[in-house]
Amino acid sequence: MAQQEVVEGFKFEQRHGKERVRVARVWKTRQGQHFVVEWRVGITLFSDCVNSYLRDDNSDIVATDTMKNTVYAKAKECSDILSAEDFAILLAKHFVSFYKKVTGAIVNIVEKPWERVIVDGQPHEHGFKLGSEKHTTEAIVQKSGSLQLTSGIEGLSVLKTTQSGFVNFIRDKYTALPDTRERILATEVTALWRYSYESQYSLPQKPFYFTEKYQEVKKFWLTLFLAHQMGESIAHLFKTHST
């Protein structure tokens, strides 16, 4: 990420950052409907600041307090609703463009799953409840404009009460478990996927693009988990991974 310097015979790459920056943002439409996100943001900066180590000169260092305040300021500046991916890219782009010595930035975001409350069959305008699975993302941006973007689901708990089994495993004198082709199966899914965009300039300009993709991936996992007869959970997981 950063250009490595040789310092006293060692290759030197400096990175520092700020973790667990909590920020919430509410958007209000003219029709009175509210939208809310709550993010836990982590920032890592790669920078050319060897002087801080060799000459006690911190003039090239971005303070972690500055990183924290930047998260709050940039969230406030976002007048339009945006996804965790969009905000991660926005933050990373800011750090590599605003600070001369910063050569690359990694921004991680975990989104708290606030879901709109349904009352009498209608979505409430400003009421939300806490869900379970979390939306995650990581944006890696370099000063050259190159981009690596990864998104994920964390803690998606699922259960099916039929169409699952476990048979033909190793049996020896320590085995008491019988074969079964009918059982309850519960598991927790954590999944990551990487987008093919290699530059911040090639990103789609469609609003809610990444939010829609996240919902599509979650639907895919749920459908695949529920729709298949599972003779062995390992084979099912492999099939899910390779589809």
C-alpha cells in the first residue's frame, strides 16, 4: 500500500488508525419518513512519515482524533441517503486526497441492523427495531485511485425444521451418534464477497446500488439454505459456496 522505505537495513511501512468510531445518521424526507443508519467505523492510514520515528517529527501524522472527527463531519455532510459501502469509499477517498503524505486508506464499517417497525401492516415513519445479522464492508483506496471493495453478512442465524440429515460418517468404538436423514438444522452464516470494480472511477452511479446487492446476496443465502434437501451439511455448504 505505502511505499516502503529502508530504515537501518529494514523495510519500513507505517500504518496507524482509529477503531470503533460509532456514528448514527438520520435522514428525513419531505413526506415525514425517517431513515436511520448506525455504523461502527474503523480507519487505517498508510503514510510516508518515517521522520516521526527517526527525528521525533510528527508533522506528517494524521492524529486519530482527527480521523474520529472526520467520520462525524463527513456523515453530517451526506445530505442523501447512502450505503455503508458508499460511505466507506467516501471516507477513504477523503483521506488519500486531503493529506499529502497519506498513500492509502482502509475503511471498515459494521452496520447495526435497525429495521423499520411494521404497525397494523404499515411501515412506521420513524420507528425502528434491532435486527440480528450485520452488514459489513471494507474499502481500500490508494492515492492512484485504485480500489478494492468487499462486503459481507455477519451473524445471519438460520434454522430449518426438516430436510436435513447426516449419514455415512466415520464410525468407531467412540461413536454413539446414529445416522439420520431427518433432523432440525440451525447455523449462523458469515459471508464475504468482493466486487470486481478496481477503480473508484468505475463504480456504478445508481442510488442504493450496494444496498440492493446486499439484499440480493442475503436472499440468495436464505433461498439456498431452505430450498434444498440436505443429505450432509458439509456438501450443502460447499454447494452454496460454489454456486
